[in-house]
Amino acid sequence: MALDEVKIGGLGASRRRVEDNRFIRGKGNYVDDVVLPGMLHMEILRSPLAHARIKSIDTSAAYAIPGVRMVMTGEMMAARNLAWMPTLSYDTQAVLATDKVRFQGQEVCAVIADDPYIARDGVEAIVVDYEPLPPIVNPTQAMADDAVLIRDDKVNQNDNVIFDWEVGDRESTDRAFAEADTISEIDLHYPRSHPSPIEACGSIADYDRSTSKLTVYMTSQAPHIVRAAVSMVAEIPEHMIRIIAPDLGGGFGNKVPVYPGYVISILASILLEKPVKWIEDKTGNLISTGFGRDVYLKGKLALRKDGKILGVRMDTVSDHGAFFSDAQPSKFKIGLIHSAFACYDIPTAYLTNRGVYTNKAPGGVAYRCSFRVTEAMFFQERMVQAAADDLGMDQAEFRRVNLVKDDDFPKRTPFGFLTDSGQYEKCLQIGLDAIDYDTFKEQKAEAAKRGRLLGIGISTMTEPLGAGNSREYDILGIKMFDSAELRVHMTGKAILRTGAKTQGQGHETTWAQIVAHELGIPAEDIVVEEGDTDTAPFGMGTYASRSTPVAGAAVSMVSRKIRAKARKIAAHLLEVSDEDIEWELGRFYVRGAQDRGVTIQECAMAAYSNVPDGMEPGLENNAYYDPPNLTWPFACYISTVEVDPLTGVWDVIRMVAVDDCGVRINPMIVEGQIMGGLTEAYAMANMQFITFDEDGNCIGSNYMDYLLPTAWETPGFELHEVVTPCPHHPIGAKGIGECATVGGPAAFVNAVMDALKDIGVRNIDMPLLPDRVYEAIQTGQDVSGHPPVKNR
Amino acid sequence: MFPSRFRYEAPTSIEEAIALLGANEDAKVLAGGQSLIPMMKLRFANPALLVDINNIPDMGYHRADADGSFRIGALCRHADLEKSTILREHQPLLAAAAPLVADPIVRSRGTFVGSVCHADPQGDWAACMVALGGSIIAQGPNGKRAVEVKDFVSGPFTTVLARDEIAIEGVVPSAQGTRTGGYLKLERRVGDFATAAVAVSLDMSGGVVKNAGIGLVGVGAQTIDASEAAAALIGSSLDDDAVDRAAELAAAASNPRGDHRGSADYKRHIISTFVTRIIANVQRSEMQVA
Amino acid sequence: MTSLFEELQPAAAAEVQTTRVDIKINGEYKAAQIEPRLLLAHLIRNGFRLTGTHTGCDTTNCGACTVLMDGAPVKSCTVFAVQANGHEVTTVEGLATASELHPIQEGFKDEHGLQCGFCTPGMMMSAKALLDENLNPTEDEVRWALSGNLCRCTGYQNIVKAVLWAAAKMRGEAPPTFGAPADDSADEIADDSAEQPEERSDEAAIADDSAGGEG
Ligand SMILES: Cc1cc2nc3c(=O)[nH]c(=O)nc-3n(C[C@H](O)[C@H](O)[C@H](O)COP(=O)(O)OP(=O)(O)OC[C@H]3O[C@@H](n4cnc5c(N)ncnc54)[C@H](O)[C@@H]3O)c2cc1C
Ligand code: FES
Ligand code: FES
């Protein structure tokens, strides 16, 4: 008899998480928990100024402190050709500043001492003499004719523009606008934000002279990429580097790049021949590591009277900070921003992007997002709502007119991606029914008579997840495939290793479920390991919701390879030919004689004791998976809100989420991902952002100012699902980790804008802080979130 | 995250503590530590000596005395007040503010008196004390003195305490009639300091306001005593005119700076809105009682 | 030196004040000779090697470091270790006994109340403080009690369910079935086998009727 898939913890089982057994006991093993004998501690001195020339650095007082072992400066790094390092976007980034500091929080010195308290004493004792330069804190300043040059270190860089990029068909788009009945325009800013996992970054570098081997424990979502990068930067042979990413306290994209702190700790360990631990503090994390967003849009839609979108025009400017170190692997300068409008049937579109340097932290990362997809979908859904309002059309109806129909797949998006499947209208309808759309509209009208402001906002979107196929994606030339290695022991138990790296997504649980699904080995009989480059197969890491689409597919594929070999063994054991063997979950049997069979476990034993002549013994294999396409989950988020007209405070009444991420490996975990994403969406819409004052001081440099919502503010979520299996994924799954963060913000913002629509307000830039909302209500005007510009 | 070095003493009597403060130039009292330790971790504060008063017995009380006054000892924690039934019975304003100070974990350690001593312009308790006409009892080598909180706070993060004085208790004077009032705070999320907050205390008798006080938070360089606004309420029966006038005067008494939490105008507007709302809430609950 | 447990620098040790502290931690008496500036979180983590207590911020906001001191929740990054002298401290490692998980731990696992696990120890300690005082909390009371702890992964809804699950179990009732979809797989790890809710409730989520934030 075939096994019951759910019983063995296969696909669709809400299997409780294996990793929780250590976490709930306080037995997780995060980087800061690792202690090596003789370990020293490193603390970093950061620039207090956004833009300044370094005149001198005096480290003598720091050296005088007992317990301080070494003070590292840019000069020391430069002597070893390590003052600058290459970025993933083909620029360079300072490791320790030599000439200038280019943003507040930039790494200037590092102190290595016997314990972190003394290292901090050392940091405080360093005296740096700065000559302040005018700071540039937004693109307008950066592009001004007389703007001071931020990157004077680069030859041929004569202004603060990093790149200009365009995509789409300009001519046909111009024509669409010429023929339009109405043109709807909107200017938006998606503010700078930070992924801010609760655990900041850190590393322990341990160079062993006797073996020439460098071991680094590191908060990395992509340990193999780090190994390659360290090998290139530090000129250490790759086989002499071992990167271990132990448990990670969240990542959300923040832990993809290689940061100066890692590099400095590595050099310190080499120089001192002792393990050196660097644990970043929260301020260091918020002001110097990978941020998300910071993109400005001028958006236009060409519309026909009946609501049909004829063309899209998007002109965007992105603020990358002091170094172009975006951690993104696509061939496109500004990531996948042109995935905008993928769920709508639109004849033509054109998008431009200009990237600029500013005196702000570098390192645009995919903050719970596939490389600017978040901006794309937010812009899209805000443009859509503004257009519906401009036409006086119901926002749900406007979407219905433009959504791609179920039988139109495969479908080219207006910017050239290929979507493959979906049931968009069905998702929308489930959402509308769940929130009781029509009734709410009546309640809203009723409440308005009594001066209460209610609003409802919709966001529908499909996004490309799972970077990516090797045609369009690579990191420094390395293809974006992923891998899995499966060893089935003779007793039928197994160990699976992948090149991904879980940070809370629960790979230890779900990967085993995929194996269980493919092989019928109970999930509990499979251990999953990731994160150690000496043992895990090469992989590109976990971010951009790519693990299930890519590594998860590799897990399927390697299991199938194992099954293929096991089938041969089964034929041998059952003394029939391969072709006469049938498979049911967990068991091979002889066609026509179902009771004559062998279990996968029996095959495993035979693989080590009784293989057919000519067959290699053993039952292990690996698979590298290069996805044929991205996966395209779809989502519909609908939120209702009430705005307090006297304070500008708004509360979420309900939040409904309908997600179609294809087949759900573990529904419980999928729902967990969605709720986490919705919370970040709510945070973004309501309170969370990083801004800068005119002098380039970061506002949002700690949790007093950078606001993450607590259990109290966070609304309750109501989840629904639609399942359209991904046609090209071995088990029909799609990415899910980031959908809600990507699609969610617009639902909240659209809801507040809906509440203020009758006052004449069309836009308030995020976050919708009470004072911004109040100002909009008072003036009846839009409120821009553009950072302040001081005329110097 | 790593404070600089200091010496540490944990005396077991007030007298000992006062002597330690007197004998050391750069000493600081450590009470709940929920303002001082965060500042030390960031090295914004680097005292040479900490005099930890947590081992001094019998200072954790809060009680209603027979003379109608209400007393809060120097080691009474925010959480003690949040959970207190006698506080709810006697001091509605303080009871309304208690759950809005910081977050639940900070509240289990931070002290009421320490908060007033910290004199943060965004601190909640000092404004409540100003509205209530409360005092701090300070003890030094020469004995005790009472200082009204409106005079106690002398600037941002500064008080009139002498170097060798310890605040041993907060005292709220007795009510002239039935005490009512409320506290409203605009915070962006739990654990946030106030963008703006208002404390209103009203002593009512026969439907008429006998005594009133209004304290403002986050809208000036220190806690603001909006005494003119309060005066507009005294003698009134909380009619719309009096309330509007008080709201207007409270906004006028505030002196906010615009920042990323909101413009000066916005904060002023919040002050007047909250004055009105608190009084409306008071009237609504009176009606429910009646 | 800041603490006992690493090689002493002779020069540093001479003029620096150190104090002996005696702390009852998770029921065991421990002593250490420490500098007064050492934070309790660091004594627990580096001195006593109980690394379940985490630090996640510099400004006393995140609550990842929450432990119980004499039963009350405190942020151990904002208490000096010397202040714990003579007191009783409970950390996440003190929740379970050798053979049995605490119902709060079971609840967190059963209701998927954690993802990366970094905030979890602090969350569970706050939950314990709540349930020690109130075994019958409402959803709002749970949200309120946990509002000094930040979680970046879960969105809190499942954490709230986890605490309500634990409360029910501690009251001696069958844990509620509102939770995450039922786990029908048979692979519960033996010592963890919490009673599983039988089936998935059709209620979308308990938080449906929850009040929104206060802004
Ligand atoms: C995350 C967080 C959020 C917060 N949010 C708020 C908030 O919203 N509203 C708010 O009002 N507060 C807030 N606080 C501060 C908190 O309320 C503190 O508890 C309070 O400000 C100080 O009280 P304490 O007992 O902790 O004092 P400590 O930190 O021990 O001392 C503060 C200062 O007062 C002095 N001092 C203390 N007690 C005495 C005394 N008896 N005699 C003489 N001097 C003394 C100290 O020397 C020190 O200078 C917050 C704190 C944190 C960490
Ligand atoms: S470490 Fe964040 S509150 Fe203690
Ligand atoms: S589970 Fe990751 S922070 Fe809460």
C-alpha cells in the first residue's frame, strides 16, 4: 500500500518545525553564541559626518589602553591592497576610509581587544581630524550642476550619476499617450527603509597559520558567494576558506552583501593569528548596511474612457548612497523594477531610471523583495488607484478590466517578462467577498455623513520570484542555479544538504517534506543541513524568495535521481526488468502484482549490500537546478481603515490576504511567511523609514527612531488561498516569502487615500505618519515625503 | 552597548547614599536604570560612580494617606502603579498615564521618581505631577525639603536637586472635591516617547471645577505647566467655552519644534485636541456614573 | 577585564574595581567576579554561557534579552550584572525541565510562533511573566504584555496564539484548535510531543476581530 503522504510529512503537511526544538530551548547557535579559544573582539569606529576629508587619525591613546591588541586604519588596509573592495554591482566600496568619509556611519577604524568593552574603550580614544565637505542627501542635490563630487576616487567619474538605464518601447508608448482619452499622472517616493533583522551582522574570523585555513563564522544568507568573494578580495585560495553561516536571526536581504566588518575581522585574524569576533551593534547595522528602496517615480498611465490602460510611462530616480553596491544579480541596472504591471494586459510601456550617488549608506539590497520588485508593485498599485479615481471608476472594476485573463497565458508583460499561469480575477473576487466589499462601501458612505473617514484599499500584483534562469541572472558571472545533495543511508534514513541558507523560513522542515514527497521516506528520517561551505554543495543562497523555486526544485530533482537508481535496484531485487516496475509513494512493485514490491528502505539497504552487477554501490547523488523561468505568484491584498481626522492617526480595521503561491509544501509555514510579510508592509505604510537631515545625519539609526511595530499595533490578518501550480517547477511551487511585503504596502496606502479621496487628496508618501495625514486633511493637498533640501 | 568604567556602590540607607554622593564629584543615583543605563551604554553619560539605591529598604511603596495626599516612594516601579487599585481609586490621571509609560518590560524596572528626576521633556510622569500640583521630597545632609515639580524641573534633563540630594518620594496633594482627569499621548508605537501628550487633572465639586492643572509633554525644552489654560477651567462647569479657551491656551503655552515626528503647528494642534478630548472623556464617564 | 572568564590582562586588573556577585540562575547558585560595568545580558551569555538570552538592539527596545529577575521581566541589557547580586534570575534555559517542555514552549512550536527564533526566548519570558499573573488572558492582554518585545519575522499573530494555547494548557483545558493548520504527520519528536489539535478550525484566524493598533 502506498503511504499516506501527509502522515509521513510530505507535501501539504503542516509539519511542526524541526528547528524549533532547539530555538524554544534557547539552544540555537547564532554567530554571537560561538566562542573560540583565545578569541579577541573587534569594535568599529564610524564616521560621525556624512561627507568629510580625513586629515589625520591618532590612535595612540587607544593603543595605550591595556587589553587593546591592534587598531586598524585605512592606511593599514591600503598597505595590503584591502582599503577598497569590489561590489556586486561592479563598483568599489571603501573597507576602511583612507581619503574621505562619504556617509555617516562609514567605517573609519577598528579596534581589536581582549573583550568588547575594552575594544569600545579603544574606539572612544581614537582621535580623527575631519575637514567637513558639503553633504548631498538626495538626488536633486546630487544632480545639481554645482554639486560636489562624491566619488572623486574614481577616474572618469565627473558627476554624481552612476548610470542611466531604460527599458520598453518609447515610441509606441508615446503613441499610446497621444491616443489616450485621459492621462493619469502621479509622483511618488518609496522611502529608504532597512530590512533590520533583530540580529545584526557579525563574524568570527579564525585564520590558522598551521593549516593555512581561514574559517569564518558569519551572518550570511549566501555563504558560498562570500567564499568566492573573500577568495578574490583577500587572495586566499578558495579551498582554504570555510564559511559557516550558523543560525541566522533573520535576514530579509540584509545579510547578503559582504560588509567591511567581515573583511576587517578576517585581516585582523590573519595579522594577529587569533580568532577575531565582530558583532555589529544595532546602530551600525541600521546606518551602514544594506538598505532597501529610496526610489522616486514620475508615473503616467494612458487611459481609455472605459478604464483600459493603453500605455505606461515610468521615470524613476534611485538613490544608491555613496557606493553602488546593490546586491542584485540581474542583468538590469535597477533590478526587476520593470516587472511592474506584469499582472495587467497592457500594450506598451517605457521606463527610465537614473541612479545617483549621495552621502548616504550604500548597499541597496532586496529587502524582502526580488530586487526593486517592491517599488515596482507599489508604484503600479498606486498608479492604478489614482487612475481609477481619475476616471471616477470603482477600483475593483478598474482592475477587472485590466487584469490578464486566465486563458491568456503564457503572456508577455509590457516590459518583456513572460508570465506563465494564474487566476487573477478569482483571487480578486475571493478577496472582495472576504472583506464584503459592497457592504463596506455602504458603511463608508454612511460613516462619512457623520464625519468619520473610512477607506478601503486594494492591491493586486504578480511578481517574479526565484532568480533566476542563467540567461538573465548571475553574480559576478556566476550562474544563479542552486543545488542539493542527498545521501540515503543503508537503513533508509537520509541527510540532505543544499546551497541555500535558512534564516527562519524553516528549510530543515520543508526540504525534508519534498524528499518525503518524492521518495516516501518519512520526513522525520531526513536531516537537513545548510550553511557550511565545506560540506554543503555550491549554492547561491537564500534571498528574493528563491529557495523554494530553485533550491527546492533541486531537492526534488536529486530525489528523483535517487529514485531512478532505486528503481533499478528494485528491479534487481524483484527479479524483473526495469520497465515492469511501478512506483507508489515509498515503494516499488511489479506491474500487475501490487503485492510484490520492495520499499525504498529495502532498496537503500540493497544499495549497500546487494547491487546488481555493474552498478556502483551506494545511494547518494546531487543535482544542480537552473530554473527555466521565474515563478509568478499572485496576490490580492485588501485592507480597510479608519482615519481620525483630528490627529491623522489611522487604524486598520481588517486586512485580507489572498495568496496564490502554487502548491504549498507546508501550509503552516507559508501562512507564517505571509503574516510576517504583511507586518513589514504595515510597518512601511505606517511608521518605518530611514531619513536624513540636511547635514546627512541618519534619522532612524536605532529602534527609538526606526520603528518596528509591536504586537499591539500590528493588525490581525485574515488569510485565503488560491492554488495555481507553477507549470515549470517540479512540484508546482512558487516563491512566497516576500509577496506580502511587496504587495501589502499599497493596500494600506490605497485604503487611507480612499478615505481622503473626497477631500481631494491623491497621495501622501509613505510612511503615512499622523502629521502627514493630518496635513493632507487640513490642506486638501498631497503631502510629499521628499527629504528636506537646504539651499546652500 | 558597552558602558565605560565606573565605580559602584550599593548603600543600604539613605544617609549612606547621601554621604557617597557628597564625597564624590561625578556620582549619579541609579534607580530603575531605564534612562541612565541606556545613556551609559551609548556613552552619552559616563559617571565615575554609581550609587545604586535599589538596596535601600522600604522605598517601594505608594499609598493614599489619611490627610488625602498620595505618596510614591523612590523605588516604586511604573508597573506597580500600572497594576495598582488604590491608584485607580484615588488618582485617575496617574492611572491613565501608567500604562502609557515606555513598554511593559521597562515598566517593571523604571521608577516614578526616577522618571521625574530624569526631567526628560518627553517624560510622562513629570507632566502628570505638574498637572496635579505634586512635589518631590528631596533629602540631603541637612534634612528634607519639598519642591513642587513645576519648580523641580529646571531645564531639559536638569533639576534643582543638589549634588548630594536624593529624591525620596513624590507627593500628590489632596483633592479639593472629587478628583478626575486623564492622560492622552500621541505615540507612534508602544515604547515610543510622546510626539505630544497632555495631562489634565480636575478637582470637581457640585459640577464645578474647584482646582485644575494641565501638564504638557514633548512640546518644549522641558515639561510645560499650562497654568493659564488650567485657570480657564477653574470655576467653570466645563462648558464648551471654558474648554475651548483652555485648549487654546494650552496650545499657546506649548513651544514645540518641528521634527520628523511632525511640524510645530501639528504638535500644537494635538495639544489642543487632546485637552478637549480628555475633558470630553471625563464628562462622558461622569455621565455614565450619574 | 570586564569579567572573570577570559584571560586576565595583569595591567588592567590592578586598578579596576571588581565585585563578586552571587546569583541564583535557573535554580542553580553561581558566582562571578566582575566589573560593575558588565551588563547582566553579557554575564548570562558570556559568563554563564547561557546563550539563549539574545541582544538585538542598543536602546532597550527589542526585548530579545528579556529574563525574569525575581519573577519580573527585565531587559537584561539594561540591568548591570552587579545589580543581580543576591537575586534570582530565570532565562529561557530555565523554562523546560530535563524531561518536559514548558507549555509556553510547546505552544510556540505548535502554533508556529517563531521563525528565525531570535526574539523567541525574550518573547517566551514575557509570556511567562504574563501567565504567572494571569492564566486567562484575552488576546488584547497578550498583545499588550508582549509589546516590549519586537519580532521581525512572524507578524505576532501566531505568537499570540501560542500564548493563548499555553494558557489553556496551563489551565488544564485542551489547548484550543484555532491554531496553525493541524500537523497530521507522525514525526513529532518524542520528547516534544505536545498534544496536537485534532483538526484545523475553519475560523480564518483568531485575530479577525482584534482591534487595530492605537497609532
Ligand atoms: C525603551 C524605553 C522607552 C521609554 N519610554 C518612555 C516613555 O514613553 N515615557 C517616559 O516617561 N519614559 C520612558 N522611558 C524612560 C523610563 O520611564 C525610565 O524608567 C525613567 O525615565 C527613569 O526612571 P528610572 O527609575 O529608570 O531612573 P534611572 O534611569 O535610574 O535614573 C534616571 C536619572 O534620574 C536620576 N535619579 C533617579 N532616581 C533618582 C532619585 N531617587 N534621586 C535623585 N536622582 C535620581 C538618575 O541619577 C539619572 O540621572 C523609556 C525608557 C526606555 C528604555
Ligand atoms: S537587547 Fe534589545 S532590549 Fe535588550
Ligand atoms: S522569529 Fe525572528 S524575530 Fe521573531
